[in-house]
Amino acid sequence: MICLFCALAQWAWENFFMNRLHATLLTAAFFSASAFPVVAFAQSAAGNTGTGEAPRASIEAPDLSSRKVIDRTPKVEADEASRNLAMPTEEELTKGFATRARSKDGTVREIAPDPELIEQIRSFIQGTSTIIDKPGLAPEEELDEASRQVFGEDDRVQITDTRKYPFNTIGQIWSKNSKGEWSICSGTMIGKSAVLTAAHCLYSHDDGGWLADYEFYPGLNGQNDAPYGGFGFVDAYILEGYITNYQGFYGSVVPWDLAVLILDKPAGETVGWMGYATYDPAYPFTANIIGYPGDKPVSTMWGTACPVDPATATENNFSYLCDTYPGSSGSSVYELNGQTKDRFIVGVNIAETPTENIALRLNKPYFQWVNNIAKAN
């Protein structure tokens, strides 16, 4: 029986720190468009291009340049590889998939997994992970040149037309702690009001838990160009496992680093949203990652594309050699079908090591958890 969240020692930590340069040696034909039929997703939710009109923002003219910004990005340290973590039981795993929610007024509540999510957990525990071929996947046109770069070079490309779909569905998340300090992450609209991101963008173990406030700026193109304004939040959702499984170091909660932020107005009705799907079974694809890296001019959007070797995938994560940087945390990792132009998020960029970057993989239970929240909002 395969454990969905086996101990992180079982989570191929020795491979976690190995340089996967062989991924760059995959042939171009392996990732290029093809005449073969496209393999359907086991579970998916379609995207939407929106109306194209300017939404009615709740934050019209933010003064982002005056804010004190700190780096709250967690790191996976090398010595975490030797730390022994107990394998969770099915009961513990189900408890970890409860939802911890925080409302704008500070109210915190816990929501038990519904029967459909529990069934997905049980089914996935009893399943096996396989690898298939899925032709026809490609980088965004704007990132095509970057996808041919070699790891070690900065292959990121600035996205200047942030009003164009799907880039307008991607935005910068500003999170404030109780001291008035701000941190930045990236997120992607996946519904009328739902934004997909990483849990560490909303909840900080070092800061004592939930951060005080969150704002989302879709299509932000520099601190003085917020084409759609900004949006506050009404609810923030993370997995219970991100809280209760914390053992004093970030590696203990990497498998739970997933969140959905619900905005105070339905920005997605106008800017649209990205589709999302299960990355199960695993297959080779070109990862498109677009967000707001902190080493670039503040609040500018940058993207990169690189191949994903399915051999790097564990039950709940996969890795790649795309260049990312703190601030890109929470960015969606999505695939683009070169034939149909359909885009589907299959992971969330969450962590980095000295040799590679890590995404949380949208397996079936994760998909169900995200979908339950997005469809209800």
C-alpha cells in the first residue's frame, strides 16, 4: 500500500538534493506539439477568459512603494534530509485534510473533510503512481525562448502585457503581519473569487500563525501600475496538516503547503481564471511558471518555462530546474496544450533547494480539496 504522505525520509530526500540535470537532456520532440491524440485529465476544472472589462476593485490606488517588505519565504535546509518523520495513519491523514479557515474579522473555524474528499484520500492511498506520455504540451509563446535555456542561466522573461489572458489571472499577494510588515507572494485566479497559492503565504509558523491581512493585485505591472486595482479578502483556507504536522522546520509541512484565498469581490468575472487539473498519472510536460520574483524590480511579472521529468514526481510533489526566487512562492505551475491552447494548473511552486525547485503536485485529494472551495466561492 502506498502512503499518500509517507515520511519525508521516504519522500526521496536523497533525490530531493540531487542535481537533476538529466531533465534538461530530454529531447525537444519529447515535449513538442504532436499529431497524437491528447490524453484527458482524470479530474479537471475549466478556465475562463472573463469579460475583459475593468473590475470594480476594493482597493483603487494602493501606495505599494511605501510599504516595508520582509522575506518570509521558508527554505528546505540540507540537514532536514536526516530527520525521521513517522508515517501517518489513514486517520491522521484524513485529519490533515480538514480545512482551517480564517475570516476577515479574525474568526477561525475548522471544516471536516466531506465524504467525497475522504473517498479520494482512500482511493489514492490504495492506488499506484504511473507515468504516461501526453503529447502536444508547450511553453507560452512569450516564454518559448526561455524554455530552451540551460539551468544555471537566468532564463526568466518579463511579462509586460499583463492585461492579456492568462497573465491577467495571475497576481501579487501582499500579506501583512501584526507588526505592520508586509511580505509578497504570487497567486492565480481559479474561480470568480478564488485565488490559488501556497499556505506559507497566508500562515507563518515563525510569526505565530495566521497573518493579519491579505491583498491581491491581478495583472500588477510594477508598483505604480495596478490595471485592475486591488482586492481584499473575506476568507483564507489552508490544510489542517500544515498546522498540526509542523515539527519546528519547514520540511515537515512541505506536503501540506497549499492554500486558497477568497477575495471580497469577484475579480474573476472580468479578468477570468485559469483551469486546474490532477497531475495523475505523471507525464512529461513543459512547466509554465509566472509570478513576482523578489530579485526583479518590485511588483513586476516574470515567467519561465522548463521541462518536467515525471521521474521526479512523488505522490505529492514534483521538481524542475526552472529559475524561481522568493516572491514566486504560490505561483501556479501550469501546462499549455499547443494544439487547443487550453491551460491547466497541475502544481503550485512552493520551495527551493540548492539544485532544484519544488512544486506541490495536484493529486486527486488536493484537486478535490481545492475544487470544493473554488466551486463554493
